Amino acid sequence: MADKYYDYLIVGSGLFGATFAYKAHQAGKRCLVIDKRPHLGGNIYCEEVEGINVHKYGAHIFHTSNKTVWQFVNSIVAFNRYTNSPVANYQGKLYNLPFNMNTFYQMWGVCTPDEAQRIIDQQRHEALAHMDGEPQNLEEQALSLVGRDIYERLIKGYTEKQWGRPCTELPAFIIKRLPVRMVFDNNYFNDDYQGIPIGGYNKLIDGLLEGIETRTGVDFFKERSYWEAQARQIVFTG
Ligand SMILES: Cc1cc2nc3c(=O)[nH]c(=O)nc-3n(C[C@H](O)[C@H](O)[C@H](O)COP(=O)(O)OP(=O)(O)OC[C@H]3O[C@@H](n4cnc5c(N)ncnc54)[C@H](O)[C@@H]3O)c2cc1C
């Protein structure tokens, strides 16, 4: 049998596949990256719409506490200094997420963790008093963990939209805990480094895959034996 041409066939051109290919290529390995989507980049792929980089598969913020990882991605493309601090709009009023002292100030006008904790505990106990034993559904679970105000304003609508049904029809185990931050900190992530590539994620992927053969619109499983014959090793990342 003829020698296989590639050292690695990398299935999937997302962040994992592209990084693997970059490192293998640097180590002198012959790589081919394939992806079944019509573009490279996997979930971080961006589309330019009227001059705006739109994250086609949902917003992505790169975050890590690993300095080596951060330096690595910044060696490929410059990142901006973006801090993810989402805001929820409930009936026209804005609340910071994840729930923290800023949220509790917006909700109840309280300024100290003790005041916030007292209100949460009071609402939790009220909810538990109306329950017959353990929480029977997601609504009861959330009420028992954080009380009515946080549940109704910041959990209920979002959860029902995501799952497509009422919280009373969802099982309690979906939510195990609801972290409550008793500090004034709107930063969604706890990592030391976070940001978005300046010019979009495609620049990161293009930089990683520079000089590496790629093919898009190709599903590995549709011609598996053909692809397996091309490379000594298959790296599946899908
Ligand atoms: C909406 C959303 C938001 C997210 N936000 C964040 C965030 O803010 N921060 C964060 O750190 N992470 C976030 N993530 C997770 C993030 O997407 C991943 O950590 C990362 O992008 C995954 O990279 P990956 O290479 O492992 O997979 P992917 O990006 O999924 O790439 C896998 C690729 O494999 C391809 N593939 C699969 N099967 C085949 C096949 N049979 N043949 C050929 N190709 C195939 C797919 O088409 C895909 O392009 C988010 C995820 C989603 C869905």
C-alpha cells in the first residue's frame, strides 16, 4: 500500500483543530484540515455584516487564566481588552449579570452583602414554606435557592425561552446551584485574561492555518475510508 501522504488529517477547523494543525505544522508534520461546514473556524466563525463582525454561531469571548495560552493566541492576532459584563432587560429595567451586588442594588436598593443576603434568605424561606418537601420542578428549585425576585426577573423568562417550556414543567435537577456574588463585580468570567481578536476570529483561524492545506464542505463520515487512506493519523475534533 502506498505511503499515506499526510501525517495528520484533522477533522474540524475550529479552535481546537486549527491549533492542533498549527502546532503539528510547526513541528514539520504534513497536515490536512477538513470541515463539513462551508467555511473554516467552527463555532468562532465570523461574518462581516455592514462592517460589523458578527459571530455567526453566537457571541464568543476568549478567556483563560493560562498566561502561556494567552501569549500564544496574542502571538497570532492582537486581542482587544473586552470584559464580558452582560445586562438583562426585565420589563424595561436593566440588571447586571451574573447576579452580584450591583444587581441587588438595582433590584432592592441595598448596599451591603448582609442586606442582600437577608432579603434572599427571607424569600427562600417563604418559598420553602409553600413547598411540600423537596423542590418538584425547576421553578421550585430556583425559588428555594435564590427567592422570588431573582427567579422571576432573571431566571424564569430566559430559562423558558431556552428550553421552550414553562419552568414548572422542567425537572429540578437542571439547576443544582445558582452562584450569588456578594461583591460589586459585573465580570462574567473569573479568568485573568479575556478578549476578542481585533478584526474578528477569522484572523485568528487564518493565522493558525496559514500554510496548511484545508478543505471545506467535506464530511469525514461520508467518505471515511477514503480519508483514512490519506493520513497516518486522524484527529477528530467535531
Ligand atoms: C453559542 C455559543 C457560545 C459560546 N461562547 C463561548 C465563549 O464566549 N467563550 C468560550 O470560551 N467558549 C464559548 N463557546 C464554546 C466554544 O464554541 C468552544 O469552546 C470552541 O469554539 C470549540 O472549538 P472546537 O474546535 O472544539 O469545536 P468547533 O468550533 O465546534 O469546531 C468543530 C468543527 O468540526 C466540524 N466537524 C464536525 N463533524 C465533522 C465531520 N464529520 N466532518 C468534517 N467536519 C466536521 C464542524 O463543522 C466544526 O466546524 C460557545 C459555544 C457556543 C455554541
